[in-house]
Amino acid sequence: KLFERQAVGDFGGRFKRSLVLGLMVMVVTVVVSLLAGLAFRQKFRGATALFYLAVASLVVPSIIISLGIGVVFQQVGFRPAWYTSAFGAHLTWTLPFGVLIMFAVFNRFSPAYEEAARDLGASSWQTFAHVVLPMIAPSLIGVGLFGFTLSYDEFARTLMTSGTFNTLPLEIYGMTTNVTTPVLYALGTVTTVFSFLVIMAT
């Protein structure tokens, strides 16, 4: 009965919404972080300024970003929703981490592997698909998991941007401040047990 619709609260619907939002953020974070990492391997004008702009949201309080995005959407006549404004707010949190991880990966990546592949007649796409991608795949998986985790349990950046549809963290917060049900404790137990199982499995 944990994810069935309750008299007060709907953990099942909120869980699915958080899951879909987390997967959306994960995919975009991986793709953009990979492209940024590849782009910054080359020197170009404005690279330093662009880098600091990319990571600037890490030093801005999350609630400020959430409030700012919510106000902008209202001013331009758009209704905040979890799949638009909240999606963008989550990306301001996950992308800087993903970009920093990929920068670190490519800083340690030797171009000798790519040069060897080209010497053997491989095209640029073949070099990327058969040499670069397999070597950075574990890092991309890490970026994806990191992005999903940050999005799935994000509260502050979702507070002013999710519109009328709560994500799971917002629903849990609402339940703890208004009505407490046994389902809330069951959800906490399941989450804790699942986390320990994942830790032991890895």
C-alpha cells in the first residue's frame, strides 16, 4: 500500500514524477557534460569566462535560484511546472558537477590513444566511438548517477518551480509539517534499506 493513493498524500504519483524528472535531468546532464568536456579540450576565446559562468550556480543559494526562476516564468506568462521550470532549476545544480567531473577526466586523458587510432586509419567518429567513449564510459555512468541522485532528492530548487504538482521531497515535507501517517515511516524504512543494499552490492 506504500505507493497507492492515500487519503492524505499520494506518494506513488510523486515518486513517479520524481523518477521521470530525475531521468530527464540525468540524460541532459550526461550529454551536455560530455560535449562541454570535449569542447574545452580545445583552447578558444572566452573559455575561462564560460567555465566560471557554468559553475557559478554552485555558489548561489538554491532557494534564490528557485525563486528567481519561478518569478521569471510568472513574469513572462508561463506557468511553472516540474517538467519545465523545475527541470531547468535542477540542471543548474547538476550540470556544474557533471562538467567539473568531465573536465577532470579529459585533463588526465592522453591524446596518444586518439593519435594511434588515426594513424591506423580510423576516422574522427570511429576514434571517438571505439577509443574515447569506452575509456570514459565509467565516468559518464558516474555523472549520470550523480545527476539523477541530485535531482531525485532536490528540495530547495524545486520549491518555487514545480508548480501545482509536487515531487517526492516536497510531498514528504508537506506530510511532516501537516499530517504524519505510518506510510511516511514505511517510505523512510524502504529508502534506507534500499540504500544499504546498493552500498553492499557495490
